[in-house]
Amino acid sequence: MPLSATADTSKTVKLERYNSYLRKIHSTKVLKASSKVLFRATLLIALVLVLLFAVNYHPHSDSHHLHRRSFLSTGLFSSSSSLGEGAAWEKRVRQSSTAKRQHGLSVLVTGAAGFVGSHCSIALRKRGDGVLGFDNFNDYYDPSLKRARQHLLEKNQVFIVEGDLNDGPLLRKLFDIVPFTHVLHLAAQAGVRYAMKNPQSYISSNIAGLVNLLEVAKAANPQPAIVWASSSSVYGLNTENPFSEEHRTDQPASLYAATKKAGEEIAHTYNHIYGLSLTGLRFFTVYGPWGRPDMAYFFFTKDILHGKSIDIYRTQDNQEVARDFTYIDDIVKGCVGALDTAEKSTGSGGKKRGPAQLRVYNLGNTSPVPVGRLVSILEGLLGTKAKKHLIKMPRNGDVPYTHANVSLAYRDFGYKPTTDLAAGLRKFVKWYVSYYGIQPRVKKENSHADESA
Ligand SMILES: O=C(O)[C@H]1O[C@H](OP(=O)(O)OP(=O)(O)OC[C@H]2O[C@@H](n3ccc(=O)[nH]c3=O)[C@H](O)[C@@H]2O)[C@H](O)[C@@H](O)[C@H]1O
């Protein structure tokens, strides 16, 4: 028995070894199977994430990097800053838009790196309103000037979001972050004559961009009140003088004017259907420090200083061409007045709840000045004679004169221009020579005498 018992024991041991060998194989198989399951699950999660990303990705848009921000803020990641600037960017957006005074406005200023936009943004911020800038920094004119304005705005605690008006997701995102009370919409393709060179840019900014902005604003909750830049050019071939808001505006002389006029009609539609409060401001040839290099007073200054000849247009019947040149500070007061008197939009989330305010105002200087006179003021301020080349106004969309009647803006928000062309150009030239570092060439001592000549 003991032998057999011994024999039995060794059999049992062998059997146990064999069983343990089988268990090992089995457990390895289980391990392999479970790691397969784990691998597949990981693959599935990755796939879901990729699909979600694809849903958020809009290939038709110009600013893909900004959609990455929208994706981050959907909450899939605990911290949006884990992939870059998301949280910091949103913080800047909020800070910039927050008013520093009680009952202050929260204004989205489009075209904030532009001429009128930068001045208005600073003025609003200085009185304690929240201001968020928006600009695409396009290269219609020297973008370094826009960057310099941006720098100035940063010093005044105004942050500019870089983006295009046609980027709906980005605009919606801004309205998700901030309940703007107002939009000051100044972003546009400006310039009367450039419309013959690049007509599509006017459609893209002044029509498609405007509609995109209004679509976002109408769906916002609360809806903001909107004040936006129309143009004196809408009067086109109107011959009644001075131009009043009741005059005809159905004969635009340029595509630029036609897109601004279309903007006024589009404003009517959004006001009618969605209850958006809309105010259009017809600016009359705005000039001043930090101005636009594509405008005549600006490039005349440059050309006179460089000894280049300048073209001075005359009408077909050899009359002087005149403009109601309006100084930037007066325009800023007009914009702020329009914002302060804008009533609230009546709709919310895309539904109209009642009639809303719809306004149009002239913002001009009320005293047209011939272009020849503008040039002699500049000659006096620069201490240099211009090489004048008098030519018939090319058929390029220009009109012979503009002249604003501003009694409506005066009645409704006390608009009263106070800067005449000589005083305004003096301020412009002072800025120009300092900005471009050419101070020594200006004859300061005789500038006053020459201006009044
Ligand atoms: O009120 C507006 O709604 C528009 O104002 C501005 O247009 P304009 O009034 O045409 O200004 P601007 O080009 O400075 O020409 C000034 C004068 O110089 C004459 N002019 C021009 C060029 C030239 O070479 N020679 C010349 O005599 C020219 O015939 C004109 O008489 C804005 O640019 C425009 O964006 C829009 O806002």
C-alpha cells in the first residue's frame, strides 16, 4: 500500500502539475482576450472622439483654429487650456466686455482695428463701458497701421478678437460668452473707387458679413441693439441739397454705395421680422489722426511730402468737387449718442415680441469744402507746395459733392459737429508726422497763417 500509495502520490503530483499547466495556458488566454477587449474599447473611444471633432470642424471657414476653441469649450475636456489658449482667451473676452461703471454698456465693436472703430472703442472704454473688439486685419491698406491701433487699444484694456464677419461659429461663441447689450458694427469694405477693382470684397463684407452678424444677433438672448456704419454715398445722384434722410437714396453711383444702401434695406428686414433695434449712421468723409491711408487727405499728405504730384478732380462741367469732411471726434460723439439712445431689441432667441426701433441718421459736418481748398490747407500745414494735377473726375463712382443736414441727429442725441477742416487737418498732420517720424519737415511757426489763407 505504501508503495502504491507512493505511486499514487507521484501520479497525483503529476496530475496537479498538468492541471496547473492547463490553468496557466487558460489564464494567459484570458489575459490575451481581455487585453484585446481593452484595445478595442480604446479604439472605439478614439473613434468617437475623432467623429465628435469632425462634427465641430467647418472646412468652409477661414479660421479653423478658432473652431478648435469651440470644440474645447464643449466640456469634453476638463480644462480647455490643456490644448492652448482657450481658457485664457475666454477670460480676456470676458474682461474686455465687462463694464467698469454701473449700468455701463457691453459693446461688441466690429472693425475695432479700423479708423472709426479704434476711436470709438477707446472713447467707450474711457467712460467705463465694456468693449470687445473684432477685426480680420485684412490688407486692404497697410495692416501695420491696424496693428498699431490694436496696440493702442490694448493699452486701453480693449481686447480685439481676430476673426471674420462671415465666421458664424466664432460670432456665436462670442455671444455665448458675453450677453452684449450693443453692437457697434463698423467692419466693412470701405472706399468708393476700389469697388471697381475688387467688387466681390464689398459683397463679402458689406452684404454677406452684415447678414451673418444680424443672423447671430437675432438668435442671441438677449438680442443686442445694433448701431452700424452706413455712408453718405447712399445719396448717390441725389441733387437736393443739403442731403436729408428723407431724400432719395435709390440712385447709388458706386457699388460701395449700393452695398451700403442694401445694408439699410437688410436692416429694415431684420428689424421687421426679428425685432432687432437697428440704427444706421451715414458718415460723411471722416478724417483725422489714425485715419485711413486710402483716403485723399491721407495720401495727398504723403505725396506732397514726397514731392509727388496729386490728382485733384473736377466735375465734368469743370466745377470744383467738394466734400462735407467730418472730423473723427465729432463722429465718435455721434456714435456714442446713437448707442446711448438706442432702445432695446424686442425679440429673443430669434423670435420677435414687438415692434423695435429702426433709425437712420446723417453724421456730417454741414459745411462742404472743395478738394482744392483741402489741398491748400495741407500745403500750409506741411510747409510744402503740392504738385497739383487738375483732371476731370474719372467715372469711378465718385459724386461731385456731399453736404449733410444733421438736424435729425441733433434732435435725437444732440449731435453737433464742432471741428472745422483747418483745425481737424492740423490735428491730423500733427499725428501723421509724429507717427511716421517726419517731424522736422513741418513748418510749425507759419502753419496757422497758411491755414487761414
Ligand atoms: O462719405 C462716405 O461715405 C465715404 O467717404 C469717403 O469717400 P470719399 O468722400 O470719396 O473720400 P476720399 O476718397 O478721401 O475722396 C475725397 C475727395 O477727394 C477727391 N479725390 C480723390 C482722389 C484723388 O486722387 N483726387 C481727388 O480729387 C474725391 O473725388 C473726393 O471728392 C470714404 O473713403 C468712403 O469709404 C465713404 O465712407
